[in-house]
Amino acid sequence: MSSHRHLRVRELLKREIGEAIRRELPVEQAGLVTVNDVELAGDLRLATVFVSILGNPEQQRTGIALLQKNRARVQGLVAKAVILKYTPQLRFVMDDSVARGNRVLDIIAELEKNSPVT
């Protein structure tokens, strides 16, 4: 069970990482990058950042590559905005949960369309 402080730090990091990405990465190249969630280690030294990228497959590949390339820059901006004893090391991971959720909704809609009305 996460502590209240742990949850607050996660939300703060999520917001600040999103702002740093918005300022640093050009949308034309990287697509629209959204920070879906941040998972923190218990000691707050490692943060796994789950991102989704809206755009074509090329923009998604470029976006995750740009995130990994600019990780230190984004981490530095977050360190200036969020005062913690240790700034967590960021690790970016593609989050396809939105796409999977849309797929499930499409399947449900198709089933409802094909089922007989009683």
C-alpha cells in the first residue's frame, strides 16, 4: 500500500514530467506525448514513466527515441521543478493501455451490433 506522500510525489512527477516533455519535444517529430502514469520505487530513486504517443507509427518510434535521448534533460528540468532529496532516474516505457481499451470497446460494440435484440 502506497503512503499518502508517495502518491502525492507520483502525481507531482507526472504533472512536471508532462510539462517538461511538452516544452522539450517538438510535436511534429514526436507526435503528441501524454504521460499516463508514473511508477516510483519505494526509495523514490527510480521512476518508470508510462507514456502514450498519439501519431503515426513513425512518430511513435521517433517519440520514444527522443524521450530516451533527452531523458537527462527532462530529468534535469524535473529536478528544478520538484524539490526532493534525490531526483528519481527516469525510465520511459510505451503504454498501450489506451489502444487496448479502445480495441476492447470496439469488440463489445461489434458484439452488440451482431447480437439479436430480445
